[in-house]
Amino acid sequence: MIPETEKIRRFVDKWNLNNRLCRATEGEIGLVERHLGIALPSAYKFLVREFGDIYTPFIFDALVEQKVNFPDVQDFDLPLIALETTKACVKAGMPEGYFGFASDCAGNRFCFRCDECGIGREDAPVWCFDHDAIEMKEISVSFTEWIAFYARLGALIGRPYGIARLTA
């Protein structure tokens, strides 16, 4: 079995285009956790501490090319920005009790349900808030498996995406 940190590294190595990454600090993560009264999944904390605000716009192209019906992820927000964006989404119709940490190319939000993020839990399901339909849908049983899906998609493509594609 591949450790969760390696799955995240493979995902970032394959898809990230942000060359000026801003990383989250322990203090920022702790502030958000205290504000929400939760413990964020360890894999998510690893991603934002080690890599930060990654940007993955070519996942959408790969999903279309491979004819895979699964939401793309494009922007990962740092925790404090994600908290503010979550508040804005709630005003726009997203149910309370979720923390939206990333978005797709259409602006839908990927979230953790706060009551599924507890002390001692290493991972949590990923939900998607569809801002057009104003509905929540669970899309993965865990953050780690969600990231691993995109890493496997990257391995399936086999060739470089992102920077190499931009210069071709």
C-alpha cells in the first residue's frame, strides 16, 4: 500500500502548475480548526503544509480526454482563505457545517463535513457543493482516496501535463 503522503506527492508532481506556492502554517491550520471546532484530516494538513495553494487546471482536460465522469479539482485554498470562501458559499446557499477547501473549474466547492472531522480521525469523506443546483454530494469516501484517484489519472495519461503541455 502506498502511504498517503506519497499519494499526495505523486498528485502534486503530476498536476500542480503553481510555481509560487504559499504554504499553510501550523498556526493557520490550528486557527481554522479551533474556529470550526474540528480536527482537519491529516492528509489535507500535509498537503497545505508541504505544498500549499496548488493549482491543477489540466485535470479537467485529462478527464475529458479519458472520458471519465468525475469532477475536476483546480484550486486548493490555504485554510484561512478557505474559511472565508466557505462563509461566502453559505451565503450563496451551501448548507452550514461544511468546510470548503478547494474548487473545480466552474467554482463548485470541495468540502469536508465538519461532523465527520473529529479528533483522532485521520481522514474524512470529500463532498462537492454544486453551486448551480445548490446541493451537496459525497464524491469520495476519503480525502486520501480522492487525491489518489487524480494521481492514478495522471499515471494513466503517462505523458507530462501542465508545463510541458504549455510549451509544446
